[in-house]
Amino acid sequence: MFVTSHDHPLRGRERELSHIRDVLAHGCTAGSALLVVEGPPGVGKTRLLHACAAMAEEMGYASFEDVPAVRRTAPGPGRRARLAAGRRFPAGSAPLLVLLDDADRLGREAVDVLFSRRVAVHGGRTVSVAALCRGGGSDALGAVFAMPASRREHLVLAPLAPSACAQLAADILGAPPSPALLEWVGQAAGHPALIVALLMGLREEEALCLVDGRVHPVGTKLPQKLRAQITATMDTFSPECRHLLRMAAVLGRVLEYEVLAPMLRVSPSGLVRLLDEAVGRGLVHGDGTGTVFHSELLRRVVADSVPASLKRALQREAEEVRRSRAPTAAAAVRGTVPLNDRQSEVIRLVGEGLTNRQIARRLGVSPHTVNYHLRKLFHSYGVRSRIDLLRAVEQQRGTSLRATG
């Protein structure tokens, strides 16, 4: 049949690898450097650290050999993170590479020992590389970013491009995927770990076949390996966030704040913390107008964890909430939507052509808060785009001016 490779090449990260090589070259000649690699779980941070270590070895770097022993979990009470036997390197020796995976899960003391005090052990020519989840809020992050370094760099890992996903699939399977299988791969939205779990799971369950030199899917069932991986990720969330995500997955790809808040019996502002958690762990993201599931594979698996009878009940409840809010939307069409100060600011900045992220920076809030305000405005005015929103607001102002004139 076809061959499955467990040691496939690192695809779609040529830009990041070039950037890492440049930072390592700086460490060889010019002094210390700090590189932070950020992204959700499964996007390839650990693979990139391995590539960094191999690259550094080729360039003559020394390294702390026991960093992997402390990188996965934070030291408990009475435990201290260890440097590699506390050994010292003489002045003028090889530059030092210090790698730290899952930095946002470690305690401040561990990060401080592994990073901040390394100058006393080795000297100035040290490159420190820390991988962490997007939006990680651990107390240890302050220690990472406070490290002294003559050069600081920040890499945010984006999803893989479709071409890189196709290459990854061919690497895993040992043969090119068929168009039908590429559709499945596309539902992973460029997430490497999901692609690997999907294809390895399909192979283990004998749900793939080789026809005319291409690998085709057999059936439509998602493999258990993929379901187990997503379930394990969900188990790392707070119970409140899991509840939100399961409910949202049943209702559709887009998270409807105005529907989810009353169903969860919380205020809309109460969703912000839960959304920050979900975004930081990579399950949802902002698409410019709202918050959506990162991939259809994720949403399907999360939704399938809810029993069918409960799904139907949740969908009925959501429809009742939408109907109860319909009069508000109807009033908007008649031009009677009241705006508070924050909503007026958001509309003004939308009119300036700013993105959600730019608006968030201008107002000093999170992008999810901006998404929330925009979705509420869209619902209130009965529109679906920024342009239509601006037109509706302008129409309301014109109506108000005529009424007062």
C-alpha cells in the first residue's frame, strides 16, 4: 500500500527558519539575543525548536542538555529548575543556545533560572528561544520578556498555506493525496497537528486507499485519533470555556455573542474572558467581523461531543433567543438604534478604515471586545458588513436631522 512517515520534513516554515538562522548568526558574532515563538498548541512550535537546535549545532553552539527535563511542567513546591549541572564555559568559547518550550506553563523561578541567570554561567554570547501559546498569561512571561538581550525578535506562527498542507500530507502518506482527501485536509485550516492526527487516524482505521498513485478517503467518518486529540485539548480548558465552546459548536461556525450570553446566563461582557482563553489555545479566532471556529474539523468534533437530543434542544433555545431579539433589529431598520459612547467610537474608527486589531489598540481593549461591539451593532442595525453598517448609521443620522429640522 502506501508508506506513512513519522519523521516528515518541516513544511511551510521557510521564512521562520531563515529568521532563526539570522538570529543564531547574530549570537555567533554580535552578542545575546532573545527569540519568542508564539502560536496555539499544535501549530509547530516544538518542531521549530528542534530545527533551531539542529541549526545551532551545525553552527557550533553549545546548549543546556537538560532543558527538556524541565520544559513541560512547572516546578512544584520545593522544586527548582536546573541548569545543565551549573557548568561554566570559558570566555571566548562557543555561543550558547537555551531552548524553552511551553514557557507560559512554567513558574517565574524556572524561567529566571533557565534564562535570566544564564549570563553568569556562560557570558554574553547567548541566544535564548522561548515558545509559548498565543495570549499566554502566565506570571513567567514577565521573566521571559524582561531578559537582557542586545537583539529581540518575535515570531507568530500562522496556519500553513494550502500548498504546504498538501506537501505535509504527501510526506505523511508517502504518496500524493487525491482532491477528495485534500478537501478533508483543508478543513484543518492549516493546523499541522490536526492534519497529522487526521491522516494517521484514517490510515490506522484503514479508511484510505491508493488508486492510480493517489491516496483517497474511504467513507466520511472522522478518525478516533483526531477526536481524541481534540478532546485532550478541550480538557485543558476551564469548565466554563468548554461549556461555551460545545454550545457554540452546535449552533454553527460563528460564535453569536447575543445568543450565547443569554443561553449561558451571563452578560456579554462575561464572555470576554472565556473568548480570550479559547483564542489563546487556538480553537477560535477573529475573522474581521466576528469570532469563528479555527477549523471545521475542530467544530465538528466538538459539536459531536454533544448528544443529538441535547443538540436539538440547544438549537431550539437559540432560535427562541433570536426571535426574542427580532424587535430590536426591526427598530434598527426604522432608524431608532441608541448608541453608547463606546459604540459611537467603534463606528467612528470603522469609518476611518481601521481593522479590528487597530481599533482595539486605539481604544485600549482586546480585539474580542471590538468583535463583540461590531456584532452587536450588526445585529442592531440588521446588517452584515462594515459598509452596510456605516450606511445604516448615516441613514439614521439623516433621519434624525430631518426630524429635528
